[in-house]
Amino acid sequence: MLEENCCMQCLSSVPEDYVSKEVFDAVNVYIIPKPQLQRSILTINTFGYKITGFPVRIDDAKYARNAYYFNLCFVCDAWARTVQYEPVVKKLSEYLLTMEEEGCFLSQVSSETTKHHQLFSILKQILNNLNATGMSTVREGEMTMFLKVVRAATDPPPVMDHHVPIFTTEKGVFQEEQWDLTTQQLLPHVDGFKHIAQIAVDADVENSLVKACIQNLLYYKAVSLLPIFLYSNVYTPTPKVRLLATDAALQEECIKYVSVSGQQLPSVQEIFVMYCSMTHGTTLQDLCSRYNPQEHNIDERKLVQFGLLHKLIRRICKYPVYIKSTNHCQPVTSLQHSFTGLLSYDEVCCTRGYSPKTLEEKVESDPSVVVIWK
């Protein structure tokens, strides 16, 4: 906690002398900045520390120089992520501002031992509580303040036309009024099988709005994104598939999810065999012909969904690559230009409006195009 009256000084620090005088002298110009930066969150990273503060200035003739400055700062390691502490720093600073305006609490700290002990006690309680539980309740006189560190979620990945959104929680958990009108219009079409471009058409909503809504749902972890489901797809198990052999809770969840009906549940052995039989060169259609999952009460579409959601399997995608033709007289088509090896079949189909079968036929009939599986 820093103040500036006639000179800059540290009112109270917890732990005491945590920041050396040399470091403090080097950064004090950023701790009590120019008026233009007052009441703004400021973070500096220097000398192995990341210091986040909310400098405040109180204009009043009762103070020397007609103003009182203070800044409550959180000090973290230089590598730490501190964005989640910014609302707490701001709220605590405004709490101290109220205490100063109502009873000159801060301006008396440097001259009254009792006030200094009170401030030190408050800061120590906040430090210990936030580090231990991420929450703290501060009571001083008739004032009570509740602080809570809310972890800021990372930005969701960009949503593309070929992505398939699927709810990771039951739709019934959310009340309709929680969503905006556009999202409410989309919800009936989010079934885990329709891709973004198809949802936009079926819901009669602008494509960009669909992507924005789904990205918002991604941020709140209400949905996940899957690749397009096709029986011609090829999947392969990941190292996580072994969890299905040992994790009883995962087994129970999987059995309920993939069963065709709740009357006769499939065995975990049959499910495990199907996952382990997914290999390079074997399509889902091949597996269905070999094992006939419906006969064992296994819904192969739900089987794939569950495996992708829990990362038990992954999709092996095809990427067409155009290789320069030896016939230099033949012009390069716009479709061939898109075969860079960076766009999968799904992306090309959604961009061009082709069906997977149509694209497959065009690629197979073009000797200057090769396909990479990865």
C-alpha cells in the first residue's frame, strides 16, 4: 500500500519489506503515475516481480498539495498470470477510498499506530485468504466487503464452418431466458451432428452470427467442437483409451451414452474392442460391417461422439495437395489452388459447397493431386 503526500512512502506491506527499497525506488513513478493514468489498472513487470495496482487520487483542500494519492498493489512472480486479480485490486482500492473519504483512515495510518495495525491486519487477512481459498471477507466498522478471485477463462478457439458443436451439459440445465434470441433460435439445431454451415441454413441465421453464438457457448464451456461425422471417416485410438479398461466411472458413463436403448446395455468389452479396432485405413463403415454394433445395442454415432469428447479416439483427416502438373499449358483451377495441404476435406467441402462424395471424385480423377492422411 503506497501513498504520496509531500513525499512517496509505503504505508503498509504484507509481508513486510517484501519489495526492496531499490526496486521500489525504480518503479515508484509507475506506482503513483501522472493524473491521466489515475483510476486505471496498471501492471508492470520488472526485477522478477509483476505488480498490479489501481492508483487513486482524492482532490481535497484538507490535504497538503490539495490532493491525496494512494495505490493498493498486488505483487506476484514475474511469470504469473494476474488478469484474474485485477477486479479484486480495483474493488479493494475503492473500498479503501470510501474508508478514507468517510474517516480519513489512510491519511492517519502514517501518524497513528492503531490505524497502522488495522491496515496491516486487513492486508494480511486478504493475502492469506486469497492465497488459501481465493476468497476473503473484510469487515471494518460498519463496512463489509466480499472479495473473490474469479479465474478468467482463456479465449475459445475460432469456430469454422466445418466444426460440429455438441452440448457438454444437458440443455435442460439452462433456462431459456439465459440466452439471447439468436442463441435460442440455434439451440434446437445443435445436436452433435450438424456442422456450423448446416446449422446456419437450417436455423435461417447469418453464418457469422452462428459462429459468434457458438464461440460464446464455448467460452462458458457449454459446448465442444467435433469433426463432421461420416461413415467414410477413419479414426484411431489415443493413449487415453486405456482408461476405459480401468476407470469404472468412465465405463459406466460410456455404456449409458453409447447404448441404443436403456433396456439392454452393451458390455464395456464390446465397446473397448470397437475403439481398439479403429486403425489407419479402416473406415467406420468397415467396422460396422465387421462388428454390427446395433446388434450389440451400441449406437456407433454416439460411440464416436463419446470417444472424441473424452479424447479416447481422434479423427484422421484427409488433406488434398496439388502438385504442379507437367502440362504447363493446362491452367490451374481455383479448386486446385485450395489444395494446399492446409485444408482438410471437411473444410474444402464446406467452403465450396461440395458433398464429400463429389470432392472425392474430383480428387481421384485429378492425377496432379495427392492426399495426405494425418
